[in-house]
Amino acid sequence: MESSDIKKAGLKLTLPRVKILEILEKSERRHFSAEDVYRNLIDEGEEIGLATVYRVLTQFESAGLVSRHHFDSGHSVFELNQGAHHDHILCVRCGKVDEFVDETIEKLQHDIAERAGYQMTDHVLYIYGICADCQKDTG
Amino acid sequence: MESSDIKKAGLKLTLPRVKILEILEKSERRHFSAEDVYRNLIDEGEEIGLATVYRVLTQFESAGLVSRHHFDSGHSVFELNQGAHHDHILCVRCGKVDEFVDETIEKLQHDIAERAGYQMTDHVLYIYGICADCQKDTG
DNA sequence: ATGTAAATGAAAACGCTTCTCATTACTATT
DNA sequence: AATAGTAATGAGAAGCGTTTTCATTTACAT
Ligand SMILES: [Mn+2]
Ligand SMILES: [Mn+2]
Ligand SMILES: [Zn+2]
Ligand SMILES: [Zn+2]
């Protein structure tokens, strides 16, 4: 993933788009709210508006560069599209996000859609629980 | 499900609560937004505020009478808790909601949580697609 | 019937996201 | 390199579903 991908997506190469892409790829973290990205920019001294962050992330989504998740109800979480499809397991205590792939579940989902007469376009699987670390911390 | 369930839940038996429960159980439809419930009440001539609808649905959720889903990002969808746990398959064209149960997936989810060190509390599985009817309607 | 705490409706506030619009920055062309 | 033309940006307003506030009403135990 490089800035050239921005051009490939038919988007002009602008400073906000380059910086936002950098943050998504450089960080050890993989899942960001728009606010997360915005704060990262501010911390780096970039004066980029929150509206632009939302706009650019939405454009990146349309271009297939990032995916948008709705882990809890309230807000969107964005993730760079690198590596294969995967699902998520989330800690309800500390907010940690882990990833997993299960081919059996993937296949079963297709079977279910087919049996129900649906032409499947997408699916969402979130597992919620208490992570190992949080289980240690006083129940 | 009867009005006595409202009392069992430790809630006073009030007209809004009775009417809302009636709508949830009488309708052929099973999945309602708060607005859906509100409009049903208005159509029946009941003058119940939208704030009360939200309050009551949230109370019903806490009492275990209804579940809340977040099918698309924007808003909550409520469903009476009758019958066993199930997951959902949704038409992205017409909004139809179908239900399914798959014990293999249920078990695999538990296995995944365990393997990841999580104590599972909940899970969400939505399959999105185009339903049989909508596939007929010109691509 | 009466008292008291809980529930209600209307409107305001809320949090996240999108829109508006005047200004600025890209890019292609000269 | 200067210019023109179009797309992108930032600030703030607006939008939307939902929650909160608060004065009034209601349920229910006495
Ligand atoms: Mn992920
Ligand atoms: Mn259902
Ligand atoms: Zn945790
Ligand atoms: Zn359909």
C-alpha cells in the first residue's frame, strides 16, 4: 500500500490523503475510528479537519483501500485492506480487537444464504467476550 | 408473552408499556425500529411520545423481553424474545429480514473464542444478500 | 381517597457523521 | 514559470437517531 494507490483509485494526491494513508499503514494498531485518525494527525502537527478525515476515509472505502466496521452501535471503525478477509473478536471490557479466520464458518454462511434463496453480498461476524488479560483483573 | 410479563420484569403496568408490547406481539412483522413502533402507535390513535417508546424498548431489553439488533449502521431494531436464539439474513435491496439457526456455526464460535482466550459473552452474525424476489426484479 | 415514587411527553441536548460554502491546492495547459 | 480550471479542503452548520431534562401525570400501596 503506497501513495500511488491513491492515484490508482482516481484520487488526487493531496497532503491529507497521503497523511491519512500513512497513519493507517505505519501504526501498530489496525482498527481506527475517524477520531483516532484525526487525533493522530493533530499529534503529528498536521492541521487537517475532521470533516476531511471522514471524507477521505469514505473515499478510501469506495476505492477498496479500507473497510468500515460497526463493532458497537455508535461509530464506524476503519481498517486498511491488507491480507485476506477475516472476522473479529472483541473484548467488551478493554476494547481490544482480535482477528480470526474460519473457513468452515465462511462456507456455512454461503450454504445458508443459498438455502434461503439469497445471493450473498457480504457478511458480518463479531464475537464479543472478555479477553484473557481482563479476566485476570478482578472479575 | 402477556402484560403480566411487564410486572414480572419489575415494571409498572402502564398504558404505553402495554400498547408497545401488544404491537410487538400482534404484528406479523417481527423486527421493528423505534420509529416503526411509534408509527404503529400513532396509527392506532395512541398519543405516546417517541421518547417513551425508546425508554420502554430499552427497559424491555434490560428485562430480557426484547433483543436489540444493529442490522445496518444507523439505527436499532427490536424484536420480541420468543423462540430460541437465531441469526439473521437480510436483503440489501428490499430490507427483508429472514432468520436462521446453525448449530455448527454456534459451536465454532465458542471454539474460536476459547482458542483466543476470550470468555464469550455474545456474538453477532448477519448475512447480507439479495433475496429471491429481488433477484427477479431486473438485476 | 391519599401520598409517594415512578412514568410520561415535549423539547432540548447529545454524539457521530455529513453537508455547505468560501477558500485553497492540485494538475494540465500554455 | 504563469495561468486557468477543477477538485479538495476546513470551519462551522446541519442532520439523524437516540438520550436526557424537567414539569406534569399516573400507578399503586396505604
Ligand atoms: Mn480487522
Ligand atoms: Mn430475529
Ligand atoms: Zn480486555
Ligand atoms: Zn429483497
